[in-house]
Amino acid sequence: MQRLLIMKYLLTHKTHPTADDIYNELSKRMPTLSKTTVYNTLKLLAESKACLALTLDEKNIHYDGDTTLHGHFLCKECMTIIDIPINEISLNREESSDYTVDSMEISFYGRCSACQKKRM
């Protein structure tokens, strides 16, 4: 039940929450939920590729329920994470036999439009 609730939260909240964000929100509805359960469930979901574990900043791991190919933009000012659509990336895996690509991360860093407007 708790794992399903955590996965549902990831699929319905596109905010790239941290484990603490998820715990703080879900514990209001499920007081028996523990932080350990949230952390262990997120680890399991990431290992099974049911969610993405994003290490975009040095302080937190953020989680994304959208496992389709897309990039992420981190605003260095307000720390908001925004999904960046990627039309197509082609990897010719037969070019080199020295490696196999299992996953990739495409990350952009800068200032979001709201933070840019604040500076004007």
C-alpha cells in the first residue's frame, strides 16, 4: 500500500520531489508512514527503473516518475527543476564494442524565466 502511494505521488506530482518532500506530504494522509520506508521504496523504484533518481544539485536527490527520454533544467537561483523535451537521440551502439549504454542523463543549468525577470 505504501509503495503504491509513493509511486502514485511520483506519477501525479511533476515537481521532481525529494524523499523528504514525499514523506512530508504523504505522512499527512498516512501517519504510520516512516522516512525509512520512503527512502527504501524510492531506492527500489530507481533500481528497477520505475522512476529516475536525479542528482542535479549537490545537496539532494530528486525523483521523477516520468521515465521517458527527456532532459532536465535546474534553475541555479530558485532550484526549480523543469523537464526539457528531447525529440530524438540516436546512439549507434555498434560503433564501439568498448561500452554499452544503459542510461543517460541530459541536464541543463541556468536561470528560469521567472528568476530572469526578477533581475531586471
